[in-house]
Amino acid sequence: MRQDWIKGRTGEVVTQMHYARAGEITGEMARVAQREKIDPELVRDEIALGRLVIPANIHHDTLDPQGIGDAVTCKINANIGGSPVRSSADEELKKLRLCLALGSDAVMDLSVGPYIVDIRKTLLDNCFAPLGTVPIYEAIERVDEPEDLTPDILFGVIEEQAEQGVDFMTVHCGLLREHVPMATERLAGIVSRGGSLTALWMVHHDRENLLYTEFDRLLDICRRHDVTLSLGDGLRPGCLADASDEAQFAELKTLGKLVKRCHDAEVQVMVEGPGHVPFDQIAMNMQKEREWCYEAPFYILGPIVTDIAPGYDHITSAIGATMGAFSGASMLCYVTPREHLGLPDLEDVRQGVVAYKIAAHAADIARHRPGARDRDDELSRARAAFDWNRVFELSMDPQRARMMHSESHVRPEDIKADYCSMCGPKHCALKVTRAVKEKL
């Protein structure tokens, strides 16, 4: 059933920015304000300025809107999706449900291969978070070779996905023909799927990026359906050696010009950010995006701060993500332990989501967002009172916390014990502190 906040958005331009600039507070804006405990007028004004987006396609009937921007809490996105090698709609649906249960604020379907349409339909029907895609993945499935792609095929896919209800789309519009030679000199080259396909097409045809030359056509689709554009970083660094190089920043400057065109067309837009960046360069990268891209929300992958930990990149990237969020990023794209190694399974998804919920939350606390620490303080009170059930309820991953506590005890009744297996009943610091307090 269509949610109440979608009602009333009709006409040739149905974007949140269009209504915000007209002074109106949409149902989606009101819902975001309620979630964030801020004034609806602030949400409206930030959208009008392009500093906040609400990805909310008018056709996504099951959506519960989320705000992404500097004025609200930092969000996380979870990438799921099948490949030609493995997975199915049923398996991706399990991943989706796990992501949502653990608190993912947005989900991207990065499916490639023959089952793209079936997987996306299944996810859209069951996803109350904003759902994103990369349309070029499906477009490539409709041609024999990537070089055979045409504007009509690509824009046909974009239009179809918009009509289905996709809330935001990654489009690699800022990667220009002149940027390609810069990237080929890198240690890791072009690591973005969409970026590499775009570069191949441009070099083969010796033509400019078709998404760049026909950007107005893209804006027209977004205006009619309220698709938020996520301007992809096709030249994001894929290793530390390539971070903050000429190719990356040349594309970022182009993205800034496209952000301005989106704002002029009243289309919501955010900018995607780097993948592998040394820790000391993260804040600088956030600042450059803010300056060059009109303060559009920055949506970053990681960044991964060291290249030597395959199998643990949910940790190496969460370290960078925390700094990125503290320095101004609005949404963090999770990285799972299986990054660089294979398609993530359910356990990889769990670890990736939790690592990034921690990173985003840590940054919200450090930025003193209203109420950000309330849950921490409540859990600490429960912990001091040995109220284990309440500790589990307030945990990022209640199932995991309960399991670990249970495995640490022999008897079921130990759930009520005023100690855990770390110290036992005699050496528990919290119990000893109680005794100290009583003797004062």
C-alpha cells in the first residue's frame, strides 16, 4: 500500500528539491524530521540548498524515507546483489532482511548477470529503506559486448528502473575521455566496474561519455520520478598508491559542475567518494568535495586505510569510515570481510553492517549530534545493573551479544547473574565498586 507521505506529489516535476524551493514541507520531509528529532523547516531548507537529500521515488510504495546530509545523523548503505557465478533472488532477499534488521539506512542492488531484473523486483517489493542501483550493469546485459552500448539502451534501462521505483542511481557521468590516460598510469588502474566499462566505451568509440553529453536527458527522468542521482566516482583509488591523484580529483571537479546542473534542474544529488585513502588524507578529501561540489552530501566507500588485510577489510575500512563521517561524509557504504575476495555471504553482510553502524554512530557522538549518546548511556546503566536482557536489547547486534554471553556460561539461570565469565563472581570490578560505595 502507498505510504501517506507519498500522496500529493504529482506533475512534471515531483522532486523533494522542487517542493522545498517552493516552501513546501512534504510528507517525506516531515517523516525525516520526526526520525531525526529536528524541525521540518530545517529539513526543507537543507534540501532546497542541496545539502540534504531524501531518496524517495514516487513509485516506491513500501518506502520509509531517510534523510542523507550534514544536518542529520550519518547513514550507512549496504551493497548486496548476485553475480553470474552465484546467488539468487531468494539469497539476496535473505541478505536484504538481515541488512534491514541490523539497521541499514539504505541498500544498493549491485547485481550483475542474467538475474538482475528478478532480483531487483524482489528487493523493491520487500525494502522499506531507499534502494539504489547502477543502471549500466543491466544495460551491459542487453548487448553482446560493452562497446555495443548505445544511449537509447542505457537511458531505456534508467527509465525502466525509475518507473519500477528505484530511489537512487549511481551514474558515472564525471569520468571524461581526457581523464582515461591519467588512470591507466596508476598502480591499480580503474577499479570501479562502471568506471571501467565507461572508459572502455569511450576509448573504443573515441567519443565523450554519453552520460555526460546527454546529462539533460538523465535529469529529465529524475525530475519526473524523483530519482536521486549518486554521481559515481569511476576513478576512485583502488589502492593507497593511487589515492588523491590527478585522475581522482579531475573527476571530482567535473562532478562538482554536474552537481550545479542538478541543483539548477531541482534534481536531488549526492556525490560518491574514494575507496582506498591513507588515514591522514581522509579529512582533506572530505573538504575538497565540500568546496568543489556545493556541499552536496558525500557518500563514501570506506575509505580503506591499508591494503594488506584481505579478509578483514570491514575493519580497515571502518577505521577510515569513522574519520570520513567525522570530517563531514553523510553516508558510508559498507565494506565486508570478503571485499576483494568474492561475493559476500550472510555472515559477511552481518559483519559489514555492524562495523559500519559502529563507525557512523561513533562519528555522530563525536560530532555531538542531539541524542546520539542516549542509547550508549542507557546500555551502560543496564550493564552496571547487570540487566543482561536490556544490554542485549540495546546492542548493535542483539543476537550476537546474547549468543556470546550464553556461550560464556554453563547454566541458563546465569542470565540473571551479577557477573560474567570474564572475572567471575569474586573479581567483578562492578561488584567490587558497589562494595566500595557501600563502605564510603
